[in-house]
Amino acid sequence: MIVPAVQSLTGLTLSGLFCYLIFASARVRRHPLRREALFGLTMGILVVFLGMSAFTLDTLPVPMSAKPGPLLFAGYLGGPVGGLIAGGLAAAFRIAQGGPVSAQMIGVAMHVVYVIAGLALRYALPPRDWPRLPRGAICLMLAGVVLLQAAPIILVRLFTSRGLSSG
């Protein structure tokens, strides 16, 4: 469990560096489309790093990782372009991991839901002074991450409990 944590911290540190460069560069700030694309690329690469360091608990067959956060931010700060890039990288990584097709489809669908949630929040509470976020948007993103991360866990628990299991 230490190695996944170190890998996650490394990915977060590198993405923080790239986000700083994106936010600090005057050339990037002048071109919103370029800024959104670079932000989406940064968040997409972070999702791949976080996906590589995901772990499962013995009692829960759902991989645990911090992927919802970057995908929400990609949709919110990266807009449609950044969300598409980050979501595409996340989906490609999930498919490349292999496994049952149903698990791949659920994983890709969850990644799309995270990006769509970020985009919906962007239109509900737009970042007026980019990249500063309205306080309400931060609270809603935190609630969304918790809800979207808990949903698969609750569903797996519900359908594998003694009352609903097939065995």
C-alpha cells in the first residue's frame, strides 16, 4: 500500500507542476483553447498515473483510486476540450487494463460521468476569474467526488450481500 501512495504522490506532484506552468504562462493564458487542451492533457495523464496505483481492498472488489477528482476538474476547468482529452485518456487506459468487457464498460461509463459532472458544474457555476474557483463549486465537487466514488462501492455491497447473492 506504500508503493501506490508514493506513485499517486508522484503523479500529483508532476501534475501540480504542469498546472502551475499552465496557469503562470502568459502565452497559454491568452489562448483559452490551448489552455483547456493542456489542462485536459495534464489531468488525463494524472488519471493514468492514479489508475496505475489503484488498489483493491480484500473485502471490496472495486478498485480504489483518486481518479474522480482530476476528471471532475478536467470537465470544470478544462471545459469540453479538456474534458474530452482527459476522459479519452482515462477511457483508453481503462480499456487497456483489460478484464471483463462489462467491467471495462462500467469503468469507461464512470469516467464519462465524472467529466460530465464537471462540465455541468462549469455551466451551473462558471469560473469567472479563471483558474480561481467559486467556493460553492469546490463544495459541490467534493460532494460529487464522495458520491461518485461511493456509488460503485454501495452497489457492489448491495448486490453481493447475503440476501441478494446467488450462492
